[in-house]
Amino acid sequence: MTGNNDQEQQKGAPVIKSVKSEINNKTELIDVILAFEVASSQLRYKVFPYTENKFTYTDIPMEGRFWRDHTKAYPVNMDDIKDITIEEAIWDIIVAKQEKYTIKAIAIAFRGAVHNGVIIHTHRTNAQLQNNFHLQNNLKLRFMSKNHVAPEIFIENRSNMGAYGELYYNPEIESQNHSNFIYITIEGMLGAGVVIDKKLYLGKSGFAGEVGHIVLDSGSSLKCDVCNQDGCAAALTSGKAMVRQAIEQSQSNDTWVINAINGRALETYRTIDSGYWLDLNPLWQTNNAISVKDVLEASHNSETPRRIVEAAIGNFKKLLANIMYIYNPECILIGGSITDNAIFNQQVAVNQFPNVPAQIIPFFISPAALGDESALIGVGKWAFDHLMAKIMQNKNQL
Ligand SMILES: [Zn+2]
């Protein structure tokens, strides 16, 4: 991100100014697919060049937008941001990019279940729970209000799009010709995308793979604020769960808390998605927050975070065992912003499931090949493939 971007984020200014600053004076507009991902603490986007017959995703830098409350030293969680604010930010970026490119398609990977372009199940603490959000139509209306023809707009669940990206661009999946796998996003919450016979499986209403709300421990006192169940995977093993438990079991003057806050490289935190930020003010009256990445970092050398992270990983493995029993996948890929952590990668391996029958253990469990960009690249490819299918259909009709 540019210096401009950062200054404006601190002031809480709309994103349009920061993006406009990049616009040059090109007169010839090139065709692109503009792809977004609504992630845990960031709205990310990429501009993919569009040419027929080939989707290009390498060497395309990711751009990102955090919401900043200028009174605070950390980004706001996407869960706490209203739908309309997300829609406006996406629209601002579209408007800015239109000056530089011809947008052939808009592709959005959203953190919620999506059915036929409508977001049917999502969560925000400050808005109505599980409300339908007609983002696709709303964006079309915005184009119409400017007398513009809307490009094609595709919206899908981000974990599904992560699976789609890995289906095409994970070298191991490709070289070993795997047809059935599960891709899991672990960040603030948990979700999964299901690939069966090399096709994305969406289910009756786009809800397939919402494994975050499988109950792992019904006797748990930890309630999920999305599904309202005690002891679902999201309540026990998501990024949000880890931060909450670590803070509940710590004091404000614990060394790990002080070190996390003081040692945090904020510049770094502004350019990556940190999974989830827990505001410390309600508990400790301090204008600061702890992120999932802070807890994972601290777990290397502090007792409380280590205990929390180990318990979370234990529960994550229970979830994976359930997935093995349900789907018997050839492999499991783990994506999202917090899976670059070594603890996760060492402990969540195929040889760490002694109680699961060897026959149903997948060939491998590994971090996503595209890192935290699987969903963004996946949704770009998804839009590209749908555009291509449409062109083919038109040619066949001629
Ligand atoms: Zn839940």
C-alpha cells in the first residue's frame, strides 16, 4: 500500500481518494476483472487483466483496505462493519478503477453463505443477524443510477472461492490429479469449500462446507454468537475464539499482553489480515486490541496463549476428523490469514490423528498453495470461467 493510503486510513477517509491517487493518464483502457475479498479484518482487491482464453493471476499485486477508527491504533473487524459500508467501499473502488480500466466483470468473495448472488447468511455484531444482503443487485442499481451498463457481477462465498482457486492452481492437486478435497478458511471465523469430482459442491442453497458451526463439544460453556450453539467449531477453534479465551484468562499487566501491544509492528499489521482484533477497552479500559496473530506469536513462549492455542488446535483436529468421516477427502487444504503459523502446520499433519482409521486419513493436509490469496484468485478465475462460458454459449447460438 502507498503512504497516501495509510494516511487516509488513519483519518478514516473514504477509499476513493487513495485509489484515485494511483490513476495515471492512460487513454487506452485495458479490459480487467476486478476481484474483491471481504476477509476478516480487510477488504482486499486485485485487478486481473482480462483476455479471452487465458486467466492470468501471477505478478498481480494485492491491494487492501482496512477500516480504521482514527481514535484507535488497530483496524476494525469486518464483522463490525455494516453491509452498506462494505458496499460503498466496493463501489468507491469500482468507480476509481473505471477511470483506468474497462471492467468486464466484478467478482466478490464474501464471508457468508451466498445463494444465486444473494448473501443469505452472515454475521455482524452491529447489524441484523442473518439478513439477506442483495449486494449484486445493489451494485447493479448503482451502475444504473449513473446511466452505466453494469458489468457482470459474481458473488460467492470466500471459502468456496478459496477451494476453486486451489482446484486450478495448487501444483500438488494438479500433479497428483486429485478430484476430491476440502479447503478450510481459518481466520476470525471458520468455513470450508468442498470439491467433489473436480467440481465445487455448493449444496441446496450455497451452504455446503459451513463446517464452523459443527458442534464439537456440546458441554462447552463457550457459545457461538453466529449459530447460538454451545461448543461449535467457531466457538472453540476460530481466531476469534483464541483471542477471546486468551484475554479472558490473562491480566492486563501480563508480560505477553504488554509485549504484544508494544512489540507489534503496526505497519505490518496494516498490510496483512490479522484474523481478528479483540478490543481491550470493555475489559481493561485501554485503547488497544489484541489480534489472533498476537496470540499465536505469544504462544511460542508464554504459558497462557500456548495453552489456549494448543486447545484450539486440538479442537481444530476434531473438526478435521469429522470432515474425514463425512467426506473422506483425498486432501485437506488450510487457508486464511493465520495459517502461516508454524504451530498449526506442525500439529495439523496427517500423522497427528492416531484415532482416525488409517484408511480415511487424507494423502496430505497442507497450507493452501496460494496462501491467503486463494479466495481472491479463485473468485477472479470463477468470474473468468463464467464469462468464457457465456462467450461459448453465444458462439454456439450463432
Ligand atoms: Zn457456531
